[in-house]
Amino acid sequence: MAVSGVTDSTSSTSSGTATKKLTDNFDTFLTMLTVQLKNQDPLSPMDSTEFTNQLVQFSAVEQQINTNKNLESLLSATKTNAQAQAISYLGREIEVASSAVPLQDGKANFSYTLPEDAKAITVVVKDADGKLVANLKAESSKGRHEATWDGKNTDGKQLEDGYYKIEITATKADGTKLEAGTTVYGHVTDVASDQSGTLIAMGKVVTTVENILTVREKPTTNTTTTTTGTTN
């Protein structure tokens, strides 16, 4: 999936629609009121309380709509500012809280963190269709481990750049499962936006600004290199 540019497809606002409806209703109200006043009995004039209350209600609704307009303007300005800031990510390497990892230039970098030592651990890579393509060696000690996949499958064939997913299964001595947190690294290639917010693309892997943990000018050297092979 590729995204390109910063776009905003908003063509109308809910407050604009509400304003039009209020105007139409108010015009109808004034027309009916005028007719009633013209045709009222001079000896028994209309009680002004009811239509005065309706005028007050119209005024309150109008004020609320104006407040909504201001909020929409503020949100739009905030969104535009976030989009402008996101452009600065282009060409940089980011770290994202995710298990979806981009294979870029034949290499994929990621990290995983174990809450305690694991008795057994498996780290596998699956493609976009969920097919297992690689078994990786892995460290089983407590803490954070940086890793690199060389992009080769179980047959030693170099795979194409694209979207892949890291899956980690770790257990303690008693067989209890350990939850391993994962982060992935990638070079930002595109920035865009939709109704969900500002989108950041690392090749075929797309994420949001909220998931970004770190931003770096250049990749740093990983402390642990994980390649295809048999799991420890």
C-alpha cells in the first residue's frame, strides 16, 4: 500500500448543514408568526410568551452552532499542523510500536522485549498473506533485544521488499506464556491523511503518527543480529 502527499478531503462541515437547517426553520417560523399576528382577534390578542420562548430557543441553537464552527476550525488547524510536521519524517528512520515490519533494501529491523527469562522462544516472519517465510534465531533472556532479518526465506531465497509480520512465542519453565512487546524500524517513504488522521508509510507498511516512538536521521547499528535459521 502506498500513500502520497498530504490531502484533506473535507468538503463540508456538520455546522454548515445545521446553519442552513436553522435558517430554513427560522424563516418558516417568522412566516407563520406574521400570519398569526395579522389574523389575531384584537379583543383577545395572542399570548407572546410562547413565541418569545421559541425565539430564545432559536438564539440558543444559533450560539451552539457558532461554537461548533469555532471548534471545527480549531480541529482543522490542528490537523493541518500535524500534517505539516509529519512531512519532516520523510527520508528518516522511525521506530513504531507494531509487529508489522517493512522489508526495505533487503533488510528488516525490529526489537522485542521479554518481561523475564524465557525457557523457550520462537520468532517467525510471515508475509502479507499470513504464510510463514522464515524462522529466526532469538535471545531468550529478559529485556530488550534488537534484531535484523536478512530478508531470506527458509530456503535461503531473498524475498522482495514489502509488508511482513513478526510473531513471537515465548514460554516460561512451567509452560506459561510470556507476552513479548515488539517494535519495528523503517524509512519513511510517504505521508498522507484520511479521516483516521495522519498516515506514515514505511514502504508497504502504513502506520499513524501516534504509534511513532523514535525518529532518527540515520539507522543505528543493532546490538543483536537475528538471521534465518533454527530457533534457540
